[in-house]
Amino acid sequence: MIRNFSAENASEPEWFKSSYSGSDDNDCVEVAATPTAVLVRDSKHTHGPRLALAPTAWADFVAYASER
């Protein structure tokens, strides 16, 4: 899943979980899109480290994962 960046609040990106995650399930990752990267973080440690991927790398990953 890829979401477009919203410029409404450029200071903090909008994080979201997969629609396959339950609303109370914190054992997953969250993703946010920025103009230059797709960010990934652990939903249990929202202030912890974030992985930044090039949008093309994220798109390739999503395409690969959706085939599995």
C-alpha cells in the first residue's frame, strides 16, 4: 500500500498500519510517506528508530510482498 504525502502538517508525517492489522494490535509496523522517503517504524516504539526507504524501493517491496 502506498499513500501520498499530505502537506497539511509537514512537521510530522501521517502514520498508518495495514488494514490487515487489528485496531488493538500493536505488534506490527507503521508506515508514513514523505516527499522524499517512505518511513517505517515499530508500532510498539513509536519514538524509536525509523527506517527510511526510497519510494521506488518501497514500491518494489510492496509488489514483491503482495505476490507472496
